Amino acid sequence: MSKEVLVIHGGAGRYRQSLQEERKEIEKTLRGALEDGFKALKSGSSLDAVEEAVKAMEASGILNAGKGAALNLLGEQERDASVMFGKNLSFGAVASVKYTWNAVTLARRVMEKTDHVFLVGSGADKLAEILGLDPAGKPSNRLQERYVELIKMVGEKDYELWRKNFEVAKHFFSD
Amino acid sequence: TVGAVAIDKEGNLSAATSTGGLWLKLPGRVGDTPLPGAGVYAENGVVAVSATGIGELIARYLASVKVAFKVKSGLIVEKAVEEVVGEITKLFGQENSIGLIALDSHGRIGLATNCEVFIRGFISTEKGPMIALLANE
């Protein structure tokens, strides 16, 4: 009989001032994810626990996943997710998903309902639609404002996460 | 990026990771999150791992399965995650590039990062819930 443990993360990176403003909401999200995940752990498997905990963080909109997913160069949200079950190394993953915010559940569906381990783009979106996963809404105002701020930084060549994209990125915009 | 690792009463280990990726990524860009052995790994009797950070580096280093190799070779999980973070930092010369959460088959927790911010939490039958946002908290 093993003890039951659940560990979560909500991301890692450089400190930004906005973290203080969002602190309360992030802490509330973490507590909710631990609660949902541990409830699932008590009644089900560790796979249920990690899915529920990650789903709660995807639903929050405050972390970089699910509803809160960062915007790509064109201002769209594309989500990636994966699940792995240690008992038999079962695995499911999705990438570049636009249809639903709940990418982790879609990854688990790939593992349990298909013969594949990884679905991307329009195929993953089609599966999400067929399985009735919750459609993603528009990105929040907070995300759209951040996008505008970063596009400006790119214009001023002040964007630290780009080392090469400057050249190719400009071809994504007509003007 | 968000993630979770868990062990249940039957000793089954699981891991999950989910992300929006990098801000202003090129359309179609995929990092480490959906790659087994990179952003996520789980193997009963060894460890469950979820990674966050700069996906291009984590993917190239296969960070999660590197933790599993180290645990399998007898290193305790706390040390295994610290070593992988140190190796990535040294190899790529980039701070603020990775965070790892891990859980071994005895329910021991490993947390390590080279970032200023590391949003994390845990809960168990014995302790918690505990949460923290800054790496030094």
C-alpha cells in the first residue's frame, strides 16, 4: 500500500512585476488544482489525479495553458499536452490544438481511444470536436494586451526569446 | 506551462503536462511538453516527471527521462532533478530555462529549477497542501 502524493507546477521562468498583481489568483488556482487532483487520487488512479489537477490549471486562464495559453505570432492560441501512465508506459499527446482549451483531457483521449500516441493540429482538433470537448473561447483581454505589448517589443528588437525568428517572422505579416 | 505528477495507493505513477508554449512562437511551433522523455515521463518503480521552461532546450536534452535514468541508477530523486537542472544550465549557458517536479516510487518529491519563478505545490495523505511561487520560497 503506497502513500498517495500529488505534486503540481504552474510554470517557471524570469520574475515579472505582474506576478505580484496575479499572486492571489495563482495561489487560488494552485489550491484548487491540488484539491481537485487529490479528490481524484483518493477515488481513482494517479492518472485521474494528474488529469484533474492539470485540467483545473488549464481552466483558470491565469497560467500559460488551456484558456490562459500564450498567443503565437499571429495572436492565436495553440496548445500542447501529454499524459503518461507508469504502470504500462501508456502515453497520449496532442500539439497545436486550437479547438478546445482542455488539451490534457484530449491527450488522455488519444491514449485511451486511439491506436496512436500523438495527434497534432487539425486532426487533434477534429477528434476534440467529435468527442465533444469544450470549445476554446477568444483569448482574454489580459492576453491580448500582453500580445500587443510584446509585438511592440519585437518591433524595437527587444525580445529576448528570439535569437533568429526576426528574419522569418516578418514574412508572416504582409506589411 | 502547467504539470502534475502523482502516485496512488497501488503505487502507480503518472505524469501530465500542458502548455500554450512560448509567447510569439511561430505558428506550428511545438516544444518539449508533448514529447515523451522530454516534457513528461512516468515509469512504475522509477519516477514520474513533468518539466517546464524553454521547450527547445528541454526537448534537446530529454530532461524527464534523464531524471529517470539517474533514479534508476540509484540516485535519490531530489538529487536527480538537481543534477539535470545543473547539466542543462551548464550545457546551454542559460539561467531561467527549466523547472522540474518529480515523484519516485516511494512517494519522495524532487523539485529543482534555475528560474527566479517556480510556481508549484504538493499534497499527500500525510502533509499539505503547500504552495509557493518564487523559487526561493
